[in-house]
Amino acid sequence: MRKDSIIIADDHPLLLKGLSDFLSEKNYNLIGQGNDGREAYNLIAKLSPDIAILDIQMPYLSGIEIAKKCQSNHLKTKIVLITFHKERELYHQAQELNIFGYILKDFALEEIENCIKTVSDGKRFFSPKIMELLSLKPKQNDELDHLTPSEKKILKLIANDKTNKEIASLLFISHRTVEKHRSNIINKLNLEQKTNSLLIWAKEHQNQLH
């Protein structure tokens, strides 16, 4: 079975070596490593790895800036960011950029295998540790009370990274019906009409979606 190709980049030599040794020891297909953002982006452009695991804060280009460049240039590499930072703004930037993984350095080796497996399956992995530290655990509110059982079901599937097509198939309804439900949910929750606003809300309130 083919293993996803991976590149890694970090401007801290010890952390880069630690991650490199860990991935090699676990027999991951590590094909390149860089010491700064420019090297990281060049590796992605040249090698087209399946996954790039990047420090969020690097010289020349940050992990966020690399993700933006990849998006602008239609590069298909799935970006995973590793960070010491616990700011809510960075977390939301990562969500908006459709970054596939976001984990804290404090727990990187603990979570990296789960993250790679999840990302390899085409799903997104946002560290539960980050969710806790940013107090992104849902507040008690009655927003969900305004949703119908069907809308709650769809919201739960959205939180599980299901596409409109997959939701339609799972619930035996049309694609158009799913879109109508999504539109209703966005209106009821007073969300912005942006591509990822509903996904972000669903992820942040996942524990309330039973």
C-alpha cells in the first residue's frame, strides 16, 4: 500500500531533527526537510508531497503564508501546521485557509500519527488540545434549539467533514435539499455567508451535536 509522501520544515534544528527521527522511526515516507519558510515552499513546489508538516512561525515565509501561496498556485499538498501559539486568530486563519491539520508543539509527537492518518484519509485534524486551550469548547447556549432534527443531523455530518454530495447520499435526499438546509442553518445561527463559516461553527460546537 502506497504511503503518502511527507516534507517537514522548522527553523529550530533540534525540533526538526526530533520530528524527522520520529517519522523515520515510524517508517513514514519522508522525502524532504527545510529550515525556513522559503525552503519549505520550494520543496512543496518541486516535490509535490502529499502532506507538508510546517512550523507556523518561520523566517521568510510563515506556515500561514505558505498555505496561501499553495492555494493561489493550486498546489494540492495538504498543509499541517505545528505551533507553540495558542491565539484564537491564528486558529481561525488556519480554518479559513482550509489547512488540513493544526497541532500544538507541546503535544506534536503525541498527536502526529493520528493527524497524518486523518489527513491521509482526506479529513481535517485540529488538535483537541488546541480546542481546550483556546476555550473553544462550546458555551451553553440555545442556538441549537432553533434547528430542526434534520438540520442538526446535517450539522453533525458537516462537523465530520462530509461534503454536500456525501450528506445527500447518507440521508437519501437531493443535493439541492442539502444546500437549502445549509442555507437555513446559516441564517438561524446568524453566520456570515462565507465558504467555511458553517464548518468552523460545527467544529467548535461538535460536542453539542448529539
